[in-house]
Amino acid sequence: MGQMFYSMSLAMGIMITYGSYTKDEVSIVKSVNQIEIFDTGIAILAGMMVVPAVYIFSGEAGTSQSGAGLMFVTLPKVFTQMTAGRFIGGLFFLRHLQVRYPLWKQ
């Protein structure tokens, strides 16, 4: 449920920005439908990747984890099994810190 609200709030900001630059002949309804379809598709793909990885690397106990347990226990196990996993994992966690603590925040 939280991901849905996050996605929709993010999509609202994107749509407002996008709407200010669109030409009059562009269909806003069609653009909104495309945004909804792509957001839902990406969320489903992410779930199809994360849920099996959690189950494989943490067993049945891992499926009840969420938040910090999932991010800091299970995902590092996934990254260590990947080719160039240290690099990708490092980028993932650096990006998470950048999103969590933006540089422009005063």
C-alpha cells in the first residue's frame, strides 16, 4: 500500500511538470494511462525479482521480513551472488543514502 501512495505522489509531480511542457495536441488521458501502466509494470517486475530472492537467500523466515531486515540482511546476500555484485550493491546503497539524505536539503 505504501508503494502505491509513493508511486502515485511521485507520478503526480511528474505529471504536473510534464503537463506544463506538453503541446496542446498531446492527449493527457493517454499520457496518464501510459504512466500508470509503466509504473505498475515496473512494480510487478520488482516484486517478481525481490520476493524469490528473499525466499531463496533467507528461507521462509525471510518472507516475513520487511524494511531494514530485508534491505540490510537479505539484499547483501543477493548482491554477493551476482556478477559485479559488490559494485552494484555499493551503487544501490549509495543511491539509497543519496535519496534518504539529499545534498540539497538544508
